[in-house]
Amino acid sequence: MEASGIETALSSATVRDVMSPGIVALSGEATVGACAEAMHGRRTHAVLIIDPSSREPLGWVFHRDVLGHIREDPLTTLASAAVSHEAVWIDPMSSVEEAAQRMQDEDLTHLLVGSPGAIAEGVLSSWDVVGFYARRVGTRG
């Protein structure tokens, strides 16, 4: 597929087409150790942390955040204290191209799919976008 074909695919595909359904999420009252267990068990490098009172997303704990807390007690350090990036939303009907540009512009690796105040449909990670792009490149003659 030529570059213009890839660009067409990126602009015509929606976030909903490429996202990962569901989200690995934990309460802010969970520990960093629980984050590590969830990441390992689900083979992911990010966990969404939810405020236990409001049930709203507090933000993301990434694998590197867990690494930063390893010397502390990961069984008592709360996940809410390890959040390093806020949760940012994107409309499921946005194009993959728009999402990729937003990730670059805002230095993001994860976007919640849906709208604030609602239950997220899933998550769009940079890996989802890279995988989509790789499948398009792989179809070149």
C-alpha cells in the first residue's frame, strides 16, 4: 500500500474500529503492587485508576510508574499516589489519524474511548494505532 493509501486508511478508520474494548481498571485505594499484578496478569503496561468515591477516572498508572515505586513498599503505596497521567477522552467516531495526531501533540499513549461521565467503551493505546498501521504496511505488494 502506498503512503496515500495508508493515509486514506488512517483517515477513514474510526477509533472504535481500532480500539481495545474494555479497560483494565482499579480503585485508587488499590496498591501499586495490585497495579503490577494487574499489568502482569493482563499483559498490559497501563492501568486506569478510578476514584472510589466519584467513580470517575483519576488517570493512568504505567509500568514505569510501578518501577518508580518499587523501592517504596508497593503493598502499602496507593495506586492513586502513583497516577502519572490524567485520563483523556476521545470520541469513538474520531478518525485514527486524528487520534494519532492528538497522541503526538499531547504526548499521550492512551485515550479513553467515549465521553466524560459515561462508561468508557474501551481504550485506544499507541500500540493499537501502531498495530493498525503495521497491518496496512504489511499489505503492500
